[in-house]
Amino acid sequence: MVWPAEQPVLLDDVVLLRGLVESDADAVFRACQDPDIQHFTQVPVPYQRSSADEFVGLCAAWWRDGVTANFAVCDRVGGELLGVVGVIEADHEAGTAGFGYWTAPWGRGRGATSRGATLAAGWALGPGGLRSLVAEVEHANPASMRVLAHAGFTRLDVPDELVELKGSTRHFTSWQATRDGERPPTAS
């Protein structure tokens, strides 16, 4: 299954998820100056304005190609961008994709990321046509693990992965969400 031409708008009573647009680049740039986003994600450091422009510009192409669905997580009332959640590197034949997100400093503590992750995962595993989403979270980021648990992911019973990232060795845990009623694939 390939995604429809138009990226859907997803919403609940607090947040609205939509495709990123050119005018989001300012908020993306400001958010990605945050030391936590720079530490816990794979955004470039230092994060330049050109990186925000490039990221936002590529989102529509990635959607169109069925590769990645990045959603702007926005306050439903005011429309302010609070973060981004993504269904990443989808393999439509296998029915799998990665899953990631970040929250702008001004969006933290509001439950917006948990709500956005829940909406995006629900879409990906329903109308998005995928069977399984996998997220990797640094063990030192318990807030991110709470987001995944809230969104229906379960921690996989596999050893932590040691990853060399941005000059240090980090411990990552693996989490998975699957379509209702389907069992996660077994490791080979």
C-alpha cells in the first residue's frame, strides 16, 4: 500500500497533527537549538537554519514517495508547533517502519507528544497500512520511554544496543507497536 496523495490531518481534543509546511521552518529551527533535542535525536549539531529549511522542504517529497510521514504536532486551539513525530523509512512490502519524535522546549509537560505519538502510531498501523513500528530510545531518556508506553509500544525483550553517537557511547532500548491482533515478528 502506498500512502494517499494528501497527508491526513489527525486530531484529538488537545493536538492536531498535519504535514510540515514551509512556515514551520522557523519553529523547527528554534526548537532544534535545544540541547536535549540535539543530544537525544540525530539532528545535526550545530543545527543551522538551512537544516530546518531542508528538513521541512523534504517532508512533502518523503510523504509523496511513501518513505517517511513526518507530522507537525500542533496545539489544536492556537496552532503552535509543539514538536514533530515521524513514521520513518517505511517498508510497505514488509509492513514495517521506524518511529521517532521530538518536542520543542515550549511544548513539554503538556502531554502533546504522547497524544501526537498515539495519533501517528494509530494512523500508521491503521490507514497507513503498516503492521509494525519500531522505536529506539536512549536509556537515559525516561520521558521518551513514557511517550512510547502511552502510545501503545512495548519494550522488546532484547539487550540494549550500544551505539556510538555524537562522540559518546549510548545505551538504546527497542520498543515496538503492532497492529491489533498481530504478534510481533520473532527475531532471527
